[in-house]
Amino acid sequence: MDDKNNKDFENNVNTPKDDYVPESNAAHRIRMRGEMEPEVEEPELEINKWQNFWFHNKVKVIMIAVFSFILLVAGIQYFSRVNPDVYVLYAGPDYVTANENKTFCESLSKIMDDYNGDGRKLAQLTDFIFMTDSQLAEYKAKCEELNAEPVFDLFSNNQTSEKYSYEIFGGNASICILAEDQYLEIRAAGGFIPLSELFEETPEGAYDEFGVRLSETKFYKFYGTANMFPDDCVIAIRKLSTMSALTGRKAGEKKHAYQVDMFKRLISFEYPEGYTEK
């Protein structure tokens, strides 16, 4: 072989090409044995089902929860609401505690009927504690006599007096237990039913033609719970409210008839057999 051919042969055999990459031992073994590198499986993406559900339905879930809560509250209020058979109103300067209110209403329930037919006998006493001008003057005079500082909120007193005026002429309460000053104001306005329309004879302890002195009734003497009211209180029954025309005349007349019956029972109360007045 001449020199030219030898040079070409060396160039073709011994000189590596520019793009040639030497084979590694590991690659050589795999190629010779026919083995392939094991495929590495990528882990599946784990999806939290609850997170996925919340992402797509959170608005619906919130709306259902709010609606369910509203229904629950409405249901509790409906089944626990109080529907009194009898409504009584007290107005005067003397305070009535929550316990006194409760025990007095329990005493009333012992002589009433289940007027509304709901299986319970319930009375509700609404109290308005305020002073008239004459009561306030008397209170200040007593404080001065005892050298004591009057404790009195004129703004609150006037607010309560206004609320009382709205309630006694337009509210639910028909049976009124009023300190003497408060009673005289409503009597002057013609707000009470005459006793002669309810009783054949003038009741014992009658104050005038409209009211009875509560402290002189047998109910007051038998049930000590009524002693919380001032001694000068007068009990009377209010005429049917003109507001009943707006809420239903027939329903208003029916409720008022219940109050009248209860008023007559209270005024005509007799001691149980064998009881001796103390």
C-alpha cells in the first residue's frame, strides 16, 4: 500500500469524527445484553376529594348552611314563644321585680281559663314605672324631709310615661292595675268600662263607678303575691281598643271578652272553703 493510501486509511479508521461520543461501559453492557433502563413511573397527583368538592360547591354549601340556621332559629322561636291568655298592665311609681312579676302571674293563672286553647294558662304583666307631676312633688318633699338627695331621671320618666300612654290606649293589656294618680288620668279620658255593665251589684271595695281598690279584694288578701303593688292601686278594665279595628275587629272583640271574664273572676274571687280571713 503506498503512502497515500496509508494516510487515507489512517484518517478513516483512527481519526474520530467531530460528532463522535465515546460509549460508556454501562451503555455498552446494556447494548450487549439487550437490557433497557427501567422506566421510572411518575407518582399520580393526589387530589383531596373534600377540597375538590369545597372548591366547586362552597357557595351552595354556605347558602344552605345560612338557610338552615335561619329555619332553626325561627323554629325555636315559634315553639318557645309565649302566647298569654291574659294581659295585665301596671303603672305607678313602685318597682316590680322580675320574681314578683312571675309569682303574681302564677297566681292569676290559678283562677283563669285556658282562653286561647293552647293547653296552657298564662298571664303577662307589663309594668310602666314612672311618676306623675304630683307623685314627683311628693317624692321630692319626702327626700327633703329626710334630708336625702332625690334619685330621679326626668328624661327616662317622661319616656316611660309616653310609652304607657300608647300601650294603655292601643296595646294588648285590658286589665289595668294603676296607682291612684295614673288611674285618675285614664278615667278622665273615659278609658274604662263602668262596673255597672259587668256586675249586678257594686263590687266590694269599689273605688268609684269604674274601678276597685285592689288591696280590698279577696284575691289580694288571699294571694300575697299581689302585695307588691302600692296600697292605693285601683284595678279597672279598659274599653276595647280602637286599634283592634286595624288588627281585626272580631279577633279583638274575642280577646277583649277573655280579659273581661278574667277581670270579673278577679274582682269576684271568693276564699276557698274552710279558709278564714286573717
